[in-house]
Amino acid sequence: LVDDEVEDIIRQLEHRISRLEGVLSLEKMISTSGGKIFATNGKRADFHTTTKKCKEAGGSIAAPRNSGENDAILYFVKSFNTYAYLGIRESLIPSKFQFLDGTQLNYTNWHLNEPSGKGEE
């Protein structure tokens, strides 16, 4: 009986999560890729504030690791006609970039002659 009750609670929670994801998708507040959820509050902020807000929400600033994740982030850029901060920084070696945790990039999709540090990356 306990297993049936737990399964019923899980189904109810999955249904509620699905409805919430649907509403947030309609409001252009989330996009998904590979089981990850990318979210925005639609507000402009500096890099430090963005990183802080992501952490407060239990996540981290977006750092695309493949084309699907890049597209999920690009969705917000296009929807809000703005740029997006990424969890990527220049390493100690000039013109080499890494994730904020120090690991090397395994995926990039830079425009020609980028990154230049002029916001066109």
C-alpha cells in the first residue's frame, strides 16, 4: 500500500512539474536541452549579479557544452533581443577560455574573429 501511495504522489508531482514547465515555456522563461533546464527572469543584470541569482535559485550560470545547450541559451538571446552571460572566462593563457570551474572548453561556437571581448562572441 505504501508503494502505491508513493507512486501516486510521484505521478501528482510529475504532473504539477509538467504544468509549471509548460507555463514557464509559454512565458519564455525556460528552455531545455539534454535533461537540463535553462531559465531566465528576463531582467538585465551584470555578470556578478547574474551569477549570484543563479546560485540563489539552486543553479549556475549557463555554460554551453554542446550545440543543443547553446541553442537553449540562444533561445533567450533571440526572445529577449539581448546578450547572455556564460559561465566561461579567459584562462591565464591569452585567447584561451575555460569554464568557471577551471575545466577546459570542449565545445565552442564562436563567430569569426571571436571572442574579441567586444560583446560579439
